[in-house]
Amino acid sequence: MTESLAITRVTHSCHLIEIGELTVLTDPWFSQKTFYHPGEPIAFQPEELPHLDAVVISHEHYDHCDLDAFKRYPHKDVPMIVAGPVVEKARKVGFTNVTPLEAWESTNVGDLTFNAAPGEHGVYEVTYVITGGGRSVYFAGDTLLTPELRTLGDRFGPLDVTLLPVNGLHIRMAGNKQVVMNADEAAELTSVLRPKLAIPQHYAFTAGPIGDRLILKSDKDPTLYVDAARRHAPEVPVTVIKPGERLVVAA
């Protein structure tokens, strides 16, 4: 039996993924500070979230691992599946059920399986293929495009949804080093994975006028990915979700 599937954008790379009766939160971000602004509304605060059956965190950067804010979520025993460096941070703010995964490891929560896949970023990162109820979602955090990611379809079968970062973030102060895949690279991966639906993420982020001019450089327009996907993978539908919007994905 194929379960229902819905994706709700909170902000940035933070989403609610509903598979059947189970709800997963990705990369919590609920606040902002100097040089870290979502660039779009934050649809919910932790105390406004529905009951969560699991949380996945790709890496320890604040805009993906805002645990000082997320600690306001009232259920500290929620299962958290995280990159290794996040474990101590999560436990320090009171979460008690924290499982680290390395790439190609997996764990189960209820009827869902969380499969960790490689990621490459400025710090250690893992990405996740979440499967269950005849559904599968690939959540890519803010990784670069790496050769291993091209194998996900072979490893895990057809994907219903891919959530891919698209802003091509560069660090100006590190020799203009690229740390996130850009729209064309995300579209290239889309053409390889061929999901039933592709959703861009990680694009509106801004470091503010000074930070964007001196520290970071990125593309903030998700339609760059929409256009690139039309060129690379014209058979794959692409949908841009606004914060707070819930999208039901057809079977």
C-alpha cells in the first residue's frame, strides 16, 4: 500500500515531510542573527509544530541546526537522526534520543527508514533518503554535487521527491570557495535521479547587505533551478514551495 506524502516548507532547508501518519522535520532553523537571515518568512516556531515522529539534521551549521531555538519543542524524546558532530549539541540542550549516522548507514523509526548518504560542505555533512509506506524522499541539506549522489537511484530505487539546495553558495573570504551546489548542478543531479517531483531549497538565505558584499556570494532566485531543470530534466516536474505551503505529492 502506498501512503500519502506531503511536504511543507518552514524556511530555507527546514521542511515537514509527512509520510502516512508520520511527520519528519528537516534541518531546524527558527531564528536569525548577524549574517544569518532566511531571506523569507519562518512559517512556524518550535512550539507551533505538529507532533514530530523524527528530526533529521545534516550538519552543525546554525542555519541547519538551530538547537537553541528548537529546544522550545516540548518533546525532548523525539528521535533525532543526525550527523556525528551534532550529537553533543543536541544532548546539551536536552534532547535524549539522538542517533548519529555515517554515510550509507541506516536506522528505523516506526515504519520509516532513514538512510544516510554522503554530503560535502564546509563541515562534515550527511544527507538522507527517507523511505517508508512505498514512498521515498531525498533531503540533500546543502551539499555540493558529489559522484556518490549520482548512485542514489540505483541504491534506493525510484524517488518520489528530491529536496536539493540550489544557491551555489561561495565563501568570498576563503578564496571564493564553493560550498553548495548551484542551480545547474542541482538540475544535473535531478536528471540522474529522475524523481517524480523536484523541489528546490536553500536559496533565499542572505548574510545581509554587508555580509553578501564581503563574505558570501549566492544565487537567491529559485527560478534559476526551475529553468535549469527544464533544460537538463524536462520530464521532471519542479515546484517551488512558499514558507507555510503544504504540497501533497501524488502517488
